[in-house]
Amino acid sequence: MLSAANVTSCSPKNESTLPGIEFSVQDLPSHETLSELWRELEMRSDTSFFVSWSWIGTWLRCLPRRIRPQLLAGTSQGRIVCLGVLVRNLVRRRLMVRSDALFLNACGEQRFDEITIEHNGVLVDREFAAVVWPRLVRFFVEQQPGWDEIHLPGVDAAGQWLEAVGEQVSVQYKVRDCHHVDLNKVRTRQGGYLALLSSNTRSKIRRSIREYESLGPLSLAVATNLHEARRYFGRLKTLHQAYWTDRGEPGSFANGFLDEFHEQLIQNCFERGEIQLCALTAGSREIGYLYNFVHRGRVSNYQSGLSYVVCGAQNRPGLVAHSLAVQWNADHGHLVYDFLAGTQRYKESLGTDRESMTWAVLQRDLAKFRLESTMRAMKDNLAARLRRR
């Protein structure tokens, strides 16, 4: 079992001389012990908020007891250089595939995975970042039995592990665009953020701002204390749910686990400066709220609650709220405003740069997967032929 005694400091090494990594999958230690190990490695890692202890620790606390996560650990010369959480689950697909699956920092059950981890991966010492994925894939293929497939939702380092996939493993994956704003560009561009956008998007935002200002002064307020943050979050949930239920959809916060998770996340992380909740108003009129994560200069927009009944034809609360939040975060020294993965038009319109994340499944070379692949190809071919007709 890992303990704090495994944690030691290290000096930089050339990548070509990096020693081996010994991987293991074991029961989780106590929450307190894992917190200490995770946070120490986090200081040596270039991780995202979604792989920080703030997210992972809150997630583990909220999971029901029937789910039994395991710890993926990598050590090198007596020190921890890699950590992750694995959950085993049985996957059934198309009434014909039954698969023993591992999920990285996820569960494989929609109710619990609806919190939607992105910028996912293993927590890794930055000195080993370039080599950990190939070594990890080899470990699972050659030394770790008892699995048919491994699910890697929302991972950043796609190129590294795709190169490591050999003949014994195939990969099914979907790449999703992720738009963001480079806040350094905002700070250095004359005219600020709006000057970086297309003339059409800029015109829409300015027309909306003028209409909102006819109701009273337009203001973006950022919560400064936990009480205010929780109040903003409550109003965000109300507006979010109203928008989706009016369209016959349940809305994200109908999921009790998701609601509990974010209540705990705000409670645990707001006072560390990792949660940003913004309220947009025009005079006394409520326009909307934004819920963002803040981690090492990266501001990730996770959720919003917006009112579409404040004014008439120029009512674009999302565009206006994000444009003001981008400028506010640029003025306060942050580096990136991240819209996270998705194909929504507003993300493409408001972003200045684009990257990608990958949702992937690594599969052993098994007959059931070959049959599934054949059936999928037949279905796709039939659909294509019908479209041509």
C-alpha cells in the first residue's frame, strides 16, 4: 500500500535517461492518505482542474459505497510519479456485447458520469509526462488481466497513447473540438476582446448590450464570498432548469448526484479561489449566471443559467455574459478562458483558438469486438446506401 513515506523530492532528468515506472492497481487508501499523496504529486504535475484533488477528491466522497474505485499508481525509484482512479464495470452494447471494462476517473454509469470529466488523464510527474502513456498501455496489455476494454473519457494526451497501441489492442475514439480564448491576445489587442471576434459576432454582442442597457446599467458581478457564490449557484440552477423543462427536457440538475457533487465542490473549493460564479444584471433585471473553474490561470466555463425573457429581438444573454466574463478574466491576469468540448455555435463564435479532446476505448483483440466492428460497418454502409437513394 502506498503511504506518504513513498513521497520524495527529485531533480530534473533528461527524458532519454528516465528510469522505469512500476505500475500497480490496488484498493484505495484512506481519503486522508490519498489526499496527501495526490496533492503532493499535483505540485509536480501540469494537471487540469479535472484531475486535481479538488475534483477527484470531491467525486470520490460523493460516490455511493457500492462503487469500489481502485488506485492506479506508478512509482519510480521509490517515489510516486503517476496516480489515477479506476472503476470496474460491466458494459453491455447492442444486446450482443458484454465487456469487462475499466474507466479512468469515471464510473461507466450515466447517472454518476453526467458530471462530465474533461481534460482528463492520469496525474503524472511532469518529468515523466512524455513517456507515461506508452508505458501504461504496455502495463495493462502485458501485466494486468481481467479487463476487455479501457475507457478514457475526455483525455488530452491522445497522440501519446494512440502511438502506444499495438497489435494486441485496438482503439475506438471520437475527437471533439474544444474552443478557448487566449487571454494574452485580449490584453494586447487594441479594442480588447470584442476586437478579436468576427464582425458579425461583435455586432450581435453590441446590439444586445445596447438593449440590455436600456433597462439599466449592465453589470457583471463575480462572487466574493461563499454565501454569495451559493446564492448565485442557486439562481443558476433555477434558470437552467426552467430553460430545459420548458423544452421538455429534464435539465442537468434533475440528476441528484450531479447537484450534490457541485454543491460539495463549491463548498470545498470556493475559498481556495478555484470556483468562479458570475452574475449578469441590467439594472434590477436578472440576465444570467456563469459557473467557472479556475486552475493555474485557466478559467473553464462549466455551466450557465440564462434568462431569455428579459428583452426582445436582441436578447442574447450567453454571448453578452461570456464576452464580459472573458474581458474580466483577462483584466485579472488569467491565461485562458475555456469553453470546454462541444460543437455549439457560440463556442466557435467566441473562441480565438481551438484544441481537441478525445473520448476513447482501448479494446483487447477479442472475437466479440471484431464481430461488433463488422456489424457496425454493415450498419454504416446500409445507412450510406439509403441516404444515396
